[in-house]
Amino acid sequence: MELLDQTLTKTCNTNEFVKCVNVGLLCVQEDPSDRPTVSTILFMLGSEAPTLPDPKQPAFVIRRCPSSKASSSSKPDTVSNNGLTVTLEDGR
């Protein structure tokens, strides 16, 4: 639920939100054969099925440095993990 925009917490159906996040994670699996087909995605989003397959662990994870939360400067946040550097600009 940490991914949910705070302005939507009162009006959002949390079950639908979690379902959409889960389906999104299934769609970006590292191995294309683990990704659902479009027809399967439509079925998952349209059904009332309470359980969906769990996505596999991603090949890499990018985490924000704890110090970037406390910083209120207009400098972009830069995170480096496993040799991959990601810069997040304001206005995200």
C-alpha cells in the first residue's frame, strides 16, 4: 500500500489496487515465458478471483537511499546499485 498515492487512499478500492500492482509485476518478469498473455491479463483484471500467481523475485532491485527522504533540496536523487545508476528528477 506504500505505492498508493496518499490522495487516493480514501476512494481507492485496495483489493483492486493490489490486483493491478500484482498483474503489472507479472507483466515485467525477467523471463518472457513467465509473463502472462494479453488474454490472461484481461481475465485476471476482469475476474473476481481472489488469488493471482505471485511474481518471481526481480533480477535487480533499485532502492532509494534513506538520506534522500530527508533531503528537501532540488537536487535529483541518484541511486547506484549493482553497477546501475538511476537519477530521479523532481516532478516524478
